[in-house]
Amino acid sequence: MCHCQSHNTGLAFRQPVHGQDMEHNSFKVLPFVHLLCLLLLCPLVSCQLNYKFYDYTCPNLTKIVRYGVWSAITNDSRMAASLLRLHFHDCFVNGCDGSLLLDGGEKNAFPNRNSARGFEVIDGIKDNLEKACPATVSCTDILALAAREAVYLIGGPFWFLPLGRRDGLTTSESDANEQLPGFSEPLENITAKFTSKGLDLKDVAVLSGAHTIGFAQCFTFKSRLFDFGSSGKPDPLLDTSLLTSLQTTCPNQDDSDTYLAPLDSASSSKFDNLYYKLLLNNSGLLQSDQALMGDNTTASLVLNYSKFPYLFFKDFGASMVKMANIGVLTGQNGEIRKNCRLVN
């Protein structure tokens, strides 16, 4: 059941003046309010999330987040991808609750340890928001907004994001290890993890497009270069010219494990649709990327997104909103952290 309040739904109703008026209309107005909520609001956004949630309590929220993200990207072009990844990794572990931002727990999980970055950017934005509107904006909402601004500032789409998420109180290393999709998992395993979060196969293909920006450490794909499937040979699907280049970047020795290669070798710092064109050329860096071409449904989506960048942008924004609504805490659940690294 949705819990709607007229102050945060954007809907206005005439306030009764006389007691008789109130008594007479209460049976009509209240069901009407709840009916509107059920029919109009809940299918569009998670219950209690609202597009105008901070309009009065923190009117400069978007400006403060955008400036913080812009400053970070100006200093480090990789930061856009890092912030987007933080949001993804937060939402996929027990819902979007800012649990990845807490020290310990998820930060120490294999998919995040020595690779998740951008925490200090979120800290800086949080500090500025605490000055502008103390104890008002959740770290979870900051993370969702920072991911959107990061994509938008490097040429990607802008999507409208309902707000009002609250912060979780716990973080779990084991849950992160179990729930996050892996870079070498087969497509069916990845899809199962997506569907367990209320997402679908289309969302797998769309959100994988986030790999049009950013870098991956060599250990995440090096087996494809030298000993694919313990064959002693490279992955036969990998484009020959890309293979040669990657073998130079990531030589077959342990000390190259943390070297970096762009996920999108054509335009790693611009959000565009070239990632999908690379997949058509067997030039997906991660095994999980190229796996999209092994399924008829996702391969068809790859083809469409490679041809129609605006279609990709539209669908990416829609999937990001879906992802940002996974398991959110609202109302009296959770808290508004004063420090994103610690519970209050």
C-alpha cells in the first residue's frame, strides 16, 4: 500500500473550512487521494519516493551534487565511471541503501576491494549538503544523483529521478560477494542476479552499456588473452587486433594484474553507444560483455543500440531509474546519515 501525503505528491486538494464540510467530504476525498496514489504514483515510482522530495527542504541539491561531480571529473576523467559503478554496486547488494558507503563490509568484498573508488567525492558532496541543509539528504540519494550527473556531464542522457531514499544501517561483505554479477560469469547467471532484483534481460543489455566508460584491471580479463578455459590459448572470439594490443598492455605475468585497460577502447571517457559497436566486432573487453552476443534477445538489443544512440540513451535512463528503486528504504525505515561512512 502506498502512503501518500499531499505535501510531497505534487497534488493539491481544497482544504475544508467548516467542520460540517470536513465531515461531509472526508469519505469522498480520502479514498480519492488513495486511489490516485495507487493508480498514478506507485506504478511510476517506488512508494514514498517523489520527484519533488527535496524541493523545499534542500532546493540547491542538484546544483551542489552537479558541482561536486563536475569538480571530481575535471580532476580525474575516470571518476565518472567510478561513481556510476558505486551506485550499481550499492543497489545490487540488498537494495539501494548506501550500504557500500559504510566502512568495512561491502567495501572489503572481492568485487569492490582495491577497485571501488569515488568515496571521497561522495563525502565532499555530503559535507557541502550538510552545510546547506543539515540532516536532510540521504547518502543513498546523493549516490543516485551523483551517478546521473556523472553520466550527463560526459555526454550521456539525463533522467528524472524520484528521491526520498533513506540510508541503511548494515553492510555485508558476504552479501556483496554473493549478489554482485561477476566479470566472467555466464549470461544466464548474470541474468538470474538481475531478475532477483526485479530487473530483466533487457536491463542486462542496457545497463551493460555503462561499460562505454571506464577501465578494468587486467586480472578481470587476462585469462581471455593467454589461457582461456584452461586451453592454453586465447579466447577464439576475441578480435585479433584487440588481442594483440591487450597482450602488450597486460603481459602474462602476475605483476600486470592491476594494470588498466579501457572497457571501450574507442572512447573510454565519453558516454556514447560505441560499446555496442565493439561487441559486434568481437571487441568486448570482459567475457560478460561479449556474452551479450551469445543470446538472440540481447544480441538484437546490441545491434539496435549500435545503430540508434538515442534509443540507447532513452532505455539507459529508464533502466537506471528501475535500478535506483531496488529495495529502497523510505518513511521511518533506515536513517539520514550525517557521515556516509558511519551510522549515526
